[in-house]
Amino acid sequence: MYKSDVEAVDAFVVKYKTLTSEIGKVIIGQDEVVKDVLISIFGRGHCLLVGVPGLAKTLLVNTIANTLGLAYNRIQFTPDLMPSDIIGTEILGEDRNFKFIKGPLFANIVLADEINRTPPKTQAALLEAMQERTVTAGGKLYELGNPFFVLATQNPIEQEGTYPLPEAQLDRFMFNVLLDYPSFKDELQVVKNTTSDTKIELQKIVTSDEIIYFQNLVRRIPVADNVLEYAVKLSAKTRPNTELGANISNNYLSWGAGPRASQFLVIGAKCNALIKGKYSPDIEDVKSVAPAILRHRLVRNYKAEAENVTVDNIILELMS
């Protein structure tokens, strides 16, 4: 597609700027959130969006899907949703043979809306899909689309009637992105855009072949040994009562990040470097993606909760 990786990096920067500009026509003032979601896509990962109602989590995913030339499905997770509702099911056809009818999981981008509203059995149906990019139904293995991403949303304030995601499933998300309230200026622009009859037509900016190419480009980016060591040590410092465990981890954490966090730190740093037009990541790139990668992998103990020490406080201390 491109003559060299240097030319590909330059093309990636142009594509990324065009993509964010197109998304910015609809999504106002969420630049860091958009960046994290796009890094997870180009890093071949999944993303969990956490925020109170009304912060345009679903609209964000819809908008990104509309700017990418990919098949997109939205699944509204509810307490009565069954695994077969998302994977698919076998039915008896007119020829008296069973045939598999694919569920909404068979797409390139899957929006798992309010993922914590469905029981663990259905949440677990996503595990194989997210990790292996396959599903098993009726004893047969079915491959999902390529590329494939799960972008899930979660409401952090209303816990009644919800099923918190287990650590094993949380670990499969590359990023845990927190959405905050917009600034007054941004909210003013949002209200102006959404209370008029203005219709915004979004253009397809990146094709599926280009996404796969850029995903492979991210993997080919070289990383210096000191950056690799920093990423792995940062993960290791979160593990309480281990050789490299930091004092703050020993005091406030009951569980730390696993090796998957180290892998995502390096992949995320590579992608963050590419966005800036750099040909190799540095430690600052690791620090840039670390909070969103680590915050859902650290389990606070009772002392941390009693003293109101947040996970983000601990991560900032570990990076200082």
C-alpha cells in the first residue's frame, strides 16, 4: 500500500487528522476520549467508555463507526438478554437441516451499550469473541469479522439491577476511558448544534483494508529497550508485595495489573507516537496511555477506600 514504513507513518498522521476532524463535526470537546478510542482501534484492542447518562457515549461510538468503512452493530444489554441473542442460534430450515443464523456480534464494530446491565452468562459470551475473535455455537467455531472491536459503555452511578464486570473480562479491554462533563463553551456548542435543524453528513475516511494495514504498521514500529523496560516495570510496580511492587501499591492495592497491561502499554505507546508523527515511542508516550490502560486493572483495598485514595491517584504516583 505504501513504499516504506516512513511513508506509511506520514500517511497515518494525515488520515488520523482527517478522521478526528470529521468526528469533531458531531462530537464536541471530547478530543482525549476520541484519541483513546482510536488508539484502541488501531492497536487492535477493545474500549470501555464509562460516564454518566447524557455524555454522548453512544453517539461517540455511532459517529466513529460512520467515519470508518466497517460493518457496525449496536447491542442494547438488558437483564433478560441471552448469549444466543448476541452470538446467534441454530434453526431448523425448510430442508430439515439446522443452519446457524449469525447474531449481531458478527460485525467489525460492536457497541455493547450498558454492558453491566446484563447477567454474567451473557457477559461471558463476549469473552471468547473479544480475545480470540471467534465464537463457538453448536459445537462449531465461527470466525468474526476482521477488523473486530468491542466498544462498550457503562454507567458508573446507577448500580441497582446491574452486574459488575468481572476482572477477567475487564482485563480484555485495552482502555477504560472516563467521560466527564463538557466545559461551558463546549456544552454551549453542543446545545446549539442539537437544537437546530442542521443535519451533518459524515464521510467515510478509512477503509477496513487501511485499518488492518495501520494495525500491522503499529506492530512493526520499533521500541527502544528503555521504553520497554519502563512499561513492564510500571505494570510490575502495581503488584503489591512482589519484588518490584511500589510502597503505594503495598499500602493501597490488593491486586495489580498483569502482563496483558504491559503489552497494551507498549502497543498504546506505539500508536500514540504514530499519531504525533514519531517513528518510535518514548517514555512520555507510555505515560500518556497508562491511566486508561491501568485504571480498570488495579483493585483497591479497604485502606484505600477508607482514605479516599483513587486508582488514578495511585497511577500518577507510580509514574512520577
